[in-house]
Amino acid sequence: MHFILVGLLALGALLNLFLGLSFFFDPATAGADFGLQSPNEQGLSSMRADFTAFFLVAAFCEGWAAWKRRGDILWPALMLFVIAFTGRLVNLIVVGDYELWYGPMAVEALHIIVMVLAIKTFPGGKVSPANPA
């Protein structure tokens, strides 16, 4: 089970690294892949900053957790994906569906499932008097 979780976390880290770097280096093209377009520099700046941050933080957490086999490292990435999934779910309820709406939600749900399993399976990196942080 550990081996499978490490592999899935590493794949998630690579996917998020690719997406984060894509938004950093070419936010217009990466944004278009997400159904976004920016009419001005401020929008490109926001995509470059916010999407890059989201995906690179997730990539870092997943990669580090896979490398160290520590579940506690995944909490920031898990929160990012839970909030993203919740936002998509609210949008689905309020606005309705759109073509291929289930794809991003499936990817986010898979990230959430893998991270929750890893948090429950891997040691937590607990701090004790004998092992101060």
C-alpha cells in the first residue's frame, strides 16, 4: 500500500509541477486550457501568481510527502484541493453543468482520496519531548 501511495503522490506532484510551471511561464495558454482568458495584464498577472502558487504548493507537498513518507506534510495540499472541489461543487449546483465538467472534479477528488489515504497510512511526524521540532 505504501508503494502505491508513494507512486500516486509522485504522479500528482509531477502533474501539479507541470501545471504550476505552465501557468508561470505561459499563463495565457495554460489559462485557456482551464477555460480562462485574460483581456489585460492584470488578469495574466493574477493567473501567473495564483494558479502557479496553487499548483506548486500542491506539488511540493505531494513530492515531499512521497519522498519522506510522512502524511502530515499533505495537509496544506489537501486543504487546497478540498476548497477547489467544494468551489466546483457549489458552481455545479448554482450555475449548472458545462461540457466535461466532471473531469476537473474527478482529478481533484482523486487527489483528495490519495492524500487522505496517505495521511492515514503514513506516520505523522509527531513532535515529542525526545524529538523536538
